Amino acid sequence: MLEIRNLHVQIEDKKILNGLSLTVNDGEVAAIMGPNGSGKSTLSYVIAGKEDYEVLDGEILLDGQNLLEMEPDARAAAGVFLAFQYPLEIPGVATMTFLKAALNAQRKARGEGELSTPEFMKKVRAGAERLHIPQDMLKRALNVGFSGGEKKRMEILQMALLEPRFCILDETDSGLDIDALKIAADGVNALRDPKRSFLVITHYQRLLNYIVPDTVHVMANGRVVKSGGKELALELEANGYADYRSQAA
Amino acid sequence: MAQVTPMRTAAETQLLDLFPAVKARLPGAAEPRQQAYDAFAKAGLPHRRVEAWKYTDLRASLREAAPLADAPSAAVLGEVRTKAAPFAGLGPALAIVDGMFEPSLSDLHGMPAGVQAVGLAGALGTGHALAAQVGQAAQADDAVLALNAALMTDGVILRVAAGTQLERPLVVRFVRTGSQARAAFTRVLLVVEEGASLTLAETHEGPAGVGHQDNTVVEVITGDKATVQHVRLNADGGGAVDLSTLGVKLGADCAFTSFALVTAPALTRHQIFVTFAGENSRVSLNGGALLKGRQHADTTLVVNHAVPHCESRELYKHVLDGEATGVFQGKIIVEPHAQKTDGQMMSQAVLLGDNATMNNKPELEIFADDVVCAHGATCGQLDDDLLFYLRARGLPKPDAEALMLQAFVGEALEKVEDESIRDVLEGVVEAWLRARL
Ligand SMILES: Nc1ncnc2c1ncn2[C@@H]1O[C@H](COP(=O)(O)OP(=O)(O)OP(=O)(O)O)[C@@H](O)[C@H]1O
Ligand SMILES: [Mg+2]
């Protein structure tokens, strides 16, 4: 279970999160929607541990562990995974090398042995196939020259491989064509598990037809201003954020 | 204007006294050595007001010129025999120990067909036909090169016959021994005849923490249509002062690639002089330096496009930790009639230490109008956003940094075509990065 309590965050003297509280239960898929600049990506970075942000108040607990006291890599080993809104390119590091380094680093941090190369290759190949990622892409430098959609699918592949406990998907649907959207959603759905939770950030109700959320939260001005079931997404699609902007201000 | 005679430093005086003391036993013609000595005597040790030595003030940093190394004893040679060489087993090797070519440690009988190998001292002494080419490729108005020309004691001459295609690299080991700082002046000449193809891999090996002083010159002279890969590994001898010159003179339709890796010595200066003597040749000069503490590594190169239709590429990578200093000076000269020259030079540095320094000085001297030439230099820290991305995937900070640095240096290292050599070099880089963890 992830619990965020009264989170206040600023960057370069600019307040972005203003007392945000949110709980995501085991096995739950929670969707977050909200206008541009409301702080959705900031929230995802703060959960994952990006250093640029100053946490003024509040706490983030994953199964009772205080994430804010942990380094980003320790959070990853504890099961936090962020699929980036804008995945980064790493010239000179083959995707396969990167995947192996990440998986083995997490296993080591958890006191598990390294995966043998054949075991690892088998896992990656199977995951790539499911996401329609061609094998030769795995030999190329990570994300370098990948299309927007390919980068997003690569994030899902990493997620599948690392088997995190808590997955954050920051606008994974943006940049995906209709077929790729279904493939990515299938990839996510295959990972749904009573012990795994998801925080799905999106602007479009359409994604939620494929990844059906248990809860939907509306974020505005750095806070969750309304929570409901999946019907809330349909309501937002019809009416926009006008009501919530005024409410939060 | 009044003539100012600069004060001689202790090291200069020692070097000036050295030549008269040993010249009687140096092999070969006396006259060229005397001329080189006179040139050195006039110039003195290079200092920061000598443009090509702007960032490496040898006059200031070389306190003492070490005495000439003694020829190694049988016991010393026995010890060298037991030490594993970095490129051991990858190809036939020739060893130069403390300034002397050592046939007993060299695979003279294992030389492949088409390769002739002779000791330099012997060749100079007997007036061997190949000895006439010594000094043809390394020509520059440079005091360190002049010192080598005056004082070289020994080395190797290699001739690769026309059309010979070598599968395995030829290895030349420069080995230093002993716990007292000593100087060695050595030279290697590689003559590559028309259409031949090979990899020449040098290693510089020595005890860590001893302030040995090396002045080595490697000359490469090729006929037309030759392909030469050159590799230089300097990963040993933590206390050493290593001055080296690579002189290359290429015929037409040739390809020459060089990669130099520096991790260990306290002070290195690697200077490269390339002259295109024939058209349609390509040169690719590359290097990586991983430095920490107060190490200093200088690469200074001059590529002279004396003829049209040639291509030159330079890619140098510095990783500077602690208070280390990196220097890259690259000059591409395009002579008036050298049309269709294509030159691109890039130097990149990552500063890991707050007190690390990188000095970049790329220069283009273009006297022809129909050319494509460019240079660039970058210097900075590792990208924080990339670091976060890697850490968010579970890599601890030092591991994430190591992966990024490996990729950074890897871009230059991948120019080494021989896989077996490249593997060893990658291992050296990895070991350096692991030592930081
Ligand atoms: N490094 C930064 N420096 C200054 N302001 C920043 C920085 N990063 C984010 N912000 C600001 O914080 C606010 C929230 O940004 P954030 O990226 O979290 O929004 P978002 O909800 O993800 O928006 P979008 O829907 O467009 O992705 C924005 O006004 C943004 O300009
Ligand atoms: Mg965002």
C-alpha cells in the first residue's frame, strides 16, 4: 500500500505540490487526471526520488517504509518503478546491457543472486515479443533513435522485467498510435496482480478503456481535489476541468 | 635587444651533461645526434611560453632528469619474464626493457611471414638499409623529440612486406624495471610496404610509484594502399613521466587509425605528427584518458594535409577526477593545394572532481578553399537527468556513473578494430571505474 500524506513540494522557490494526500491499495489501479502543470509529473518524480525537488512537509510510505528517506536506487529495489513521460536516451549503452545492469543491481540490493545470462535473455525476449519490440532494438543504444512510441513500449518492457511493487505510468499513452496503445495496455494488464499497484497518469479517458482503473483522482494546483470511480474519467472527458480549477484556487 | 640567456634548471643541466658523457657508446652516426643535441641545448626544456607546450610546463614540472637506465641484468630479465603482459598471447611480441631491445624476451622466431624485425641499435650500428628511414616520419621543431634523436639507445625496426595481411597484432612492449628513477630513450620504426595491413599494439609497463622517465618515439612510414591500426596502452607505472611522439607518414590510399589509452602515469605527453604524402588516405586518431589525483595527461597533435583528397578524424575523451589535468591540443593544417580535405576534430571531457581541469585548444589552419573542416570541444559534468534515470532503475549512483563513463570512453575505444586488443582495453577502463566504486 502506498500512502501519501499532506505532501508539500517546491522547486527553485516555486511551490508545486500543496498538501497532496493519496492512498493506493494493494492490487489497485489508480488513475490521476488533471490539467497541464497541475503537478502530476512532479508527484511521480518525488515518489521516485529525483533530487531537484525540496519536500517541505508530508510523507510517502510504501508498505510503511518512508520512501523520502531512501535513495532513488533503494526505492527502485523496494519496488518503485516510474515509466517516464519523456524517457531518456543513453548513447553508448546497449539496451540489453542496461536492462541486465538494472535487474542485477536490484536483485543485489535485495540480497538475491544474479540471473544467469540465458535466463535473463529468455525473460527479455519473451517480454519484448509480447510488446512487439523487435529483437534488434535490444542491441541498439537505449532509446537512441527510438520513435516516441518505441520509447514508451521500452518503458513497459523495463517494468515487466523488473516486476515492481508500485508502478507509476506518466502519460505512457501519449505518443502511442491506436495499435501501440492496445499493446502497451495489454502489457500493463498482464502485470496486474493483487500485490501490485499502479498509478496511471493520463490526459485521455481512452487509455482507461484498456487499463480499467479502480479509482480516478483529479489533481489541480498540486492537490487531489476529487476522487471517484472510473465514471469520474467519463465525466471529466465531457466537462473538462473548469469546476476543479476554481475549486482549487 | 639584449640577448637573454635563460637560467638552466637542474634538469636541463643534467640532460645537457648526459649527452657528452654517453655519446661515445650510442649507436649509429654521431653527426645527426650532435645536431639534435645542439637543438635541444638551444631550446632547453619546453615551458608554457612555447605555444605547443602551453599547458604542460615541462621545465617547471621536471625537477630532476633521471640518469640513464642500466642495461637490464639477467636477474631483471628473469623477473620480467614472469610478469604477465597486458596483451600476452594476442600476437607475436617484441620487448624493449629499460631502453634495450631484448631478443631473449621477444618472439623473433615467431614473426609471421612477411615481417622483418631487427634491433634498432644493431641496425644503426651496422648501417642497415632500413636505418636510413629512422627520423623520416617524426620531424618537428620540438625539444623532446630532439632529446630522443640525440639520446635514443635502442628499439626495434619492423618491416612489413608488400601485400602482407596480418591477422594477429604485432605487440611491442616497453618495459621498465627497478625502484630507482631512471631515464630511457627508445624508438620504434614501422615500415609498411604497399598493400600491407596490420595492427601494431604498444604497451608501456613499469612499477607503480617509481618516477621513471620515458622518452619514446614511434614512427610509421607506409607505402600506398596500406592499412595500419595502432594502439598504445599506458596503464602501468604510477609515478612515471612519459613523453612520447608518434610520427606518421602515409602514402596514397592508406588508412591509419590510432587509439591511445592513459590511466596510470603521473605525467604524460603524447604528441602525434601525421603527414599525408599521398592522396585519398584516411586517418583516425583517438584516445581516452582516465585520470585522478594530480595526474596530468597531454595529447598534442598536428595533422598536415599536404595533398588533396584526404580525410582526418580525431576523437579524444578525458575523464578527470580529483585534481587531475587533461590537455588536448589539435591542429589541422590544410596546405594551399590540398583541396577536398575533410577534417573533423572533437575533444570531450567529463570533470568528476571539483578541482579537475581540462584545457582544450583545437586549431584549424586552412590555406585551401574547397575543404570541409570542423572542430568541437565539450567539457562538463555527467548529466543529472540521465543519472536519475539510471538510478530510478535501481543502479546505485557509483554504478550509474560508471556505466555512463564507460559509454563515454567507449565511443572512442570502439575505433579499435582488433577485438582481442579492444577487450583488454575495455578491461583496463572497467578496472579504473571499479576502483572508484
Ligand atoms: N525544474 C523546474 N523548475 C521550475 N518549475 C518547474 C520545474 N519542473 C516543473 N516545474 C513547474 O511545476 C509545475 C508542475 O509541472 P509538472 O510537470 O509536474 O506538471 P504536469 O501536471 O505533469 O503537467 P503535464 O500535464 O503538462 O505533463 C509546472 O508549472 C512546471 O512549469
Ligand atoms: Mg507531466
